[in-house]
Amino acid sequence: MPLIDVETTAFPPKFGFSPFEQILATWDDILWATITVGRPNIHYVFRYGRPSLYEALFRISMVRMALEQARPYQSHPLRRTAAFNALDPSEKGAVNYFLGMVFCKLFASSHLNIPWLLHVDVFKDQLSPAFLAGRSRPDLVGQDVTGTAWAAFESKGRISRPSYGDRVKAKHQARRIVSVDGILCEPLVASFTYFGGDTLRMICDDPEGRDSGERLRSGDDQWEHYYRPALTFAEGDSEDAPALERRSELDLTVEIHPKVLSLLREGGWSAAHNAAIQLGGLFRSEGFKPDGIKVTAGASWSEKLKL
């Protein structure tokens, strides 16, 4: 079972964090975060066919290429693979950026009860965020399991431990958002995913706390972007046989709880999200994440990659 060390600083006492926390995640957890974080940005590359399915395959392939367990079938850190080390700096930068988002979501879910993360710039028209003056802003906003509070996250991925200046800059970006649709954001997290040697580690800083307010207004668009990749991956599409063949090689399954799936099939994206808020306890008891999605990794994910 993968283990990630997380250094936490400046979080208010109510969170109960020690200076050094740990995320004890399964590959199921990591792949759930991989598929659902942010938005389907690969749509702009794969303009034809089923872009949501291609995006899910693209995301999973990046994680599979870059990370492996140091020791299979034990609670042990993740490390970067030889294939990742062989990439050129610009390629490593792109992969690190994505890994930063994946593990930012994993921390938000495991330690802050925030299972939904969305890109601020993509959904600003739907979420009506308010910013301080200036051009910089955080990458992501997250909604908690109750659907009544929002947090903000500046997510960074680095090849090595961030410098003091890097952390100050990320904190500054996290502070730039004030609210989502009139609801004050708390916490405001600067998150770094990096490698100490070959081992994957994290730093999460909360530069400033705010009080949360009333429940937000939530439209369909952002939740369609959130759920559609998982829906397409889980159900497949007979018109895209090559992509489905690639999917079968990944040694994982994606399931959606029937109470959410029935709404998604009818295009009720926001209704599915609202149902997940109400039924999170039931979902967890049946092995699903609070959003109603379950990702199950096959045995090969716990094995060292073979050259």
C-alpha cells in the first residue's frame, strides 16, 4: 500500500495536524484522484472520438509511467521509475505538474474531507469566484463532503524539494481567492508534490484561514466535466473499440454507484453531485468514494514495473 509523507505548516489547531502527516493510500485511491481531479483538459488534444475516455487513459498512463512502489504489497513509499528519470526536463515538468494535482486531491480528500476539486480558471463563470487585485490566483477550488464549504489550493509539482522562495510564492497565489459565489474559502492551501531522492513526498501549507459561509449555488456544467470521464471510462463506447482495448490493458476497473449512475445516464450532472452529498455515508460503507465513484486497481499496480 503506497505511503506518502506530508509536511504540514500553519494549519489552524482545529484541523489537528502534526508537523508531519502521512497519507496511507491504496492504488485505488490514487487512481480515483487521477481520473477525477480538475477537468478533462486532454479534450483539446483529442478533438475526435471520445475525448473523455482518451483523457482518462492519458492520465492513468502518466501515473503508471512515473510511479511505482518501492516494495510491493507493503506500506511503503512511492518512487519514480527509470522511465520517468529518462524524460527530458520539459517532459518531467509536465508530468510533475499533473502529479502535483493528483496528490493535492488525495490530501484534500484524506485530511480535509474535500473530495471534489475543480480548476478555477475553467469554471470561473459558473462558480463566480472573487479574487484580490492582481493577476495570480490558485489552481483549484474544492468543495467539502457537506456541500456547504469551499477551500482553495495552489498545486505545484517539483522534481526536488521546493525552496523557501517557491513556498512563499505559492502561498501568495493561494491567498488571491476570497470566495466562491459569496462563500469565503477556508483553508487556502499551498501544496507541493516533489521527490526527495527518488521518493515522492508532499508539503502542504495553509497561509491564511477564513470563515466559511452559506451553501453555494451549483450548476450543471462543472459537474458534467467532473463526472463525464469516469462515466465514459466505466461504461465504454462501442464506437471507440481501440480505446476500449487500451482500457482493458490498464488492469483496473471504474464503477459508479447506482444511485449516481442512474442520474448521470440521464444527464443529471448537478443532481448526481447533490445526491452524492446526501449519500456520502452510504457510499463509503459500500466501498465508494464520497463522489460515488470506485476505482479498483488490479494486482499489477502493486508490482515493480518490469523493463
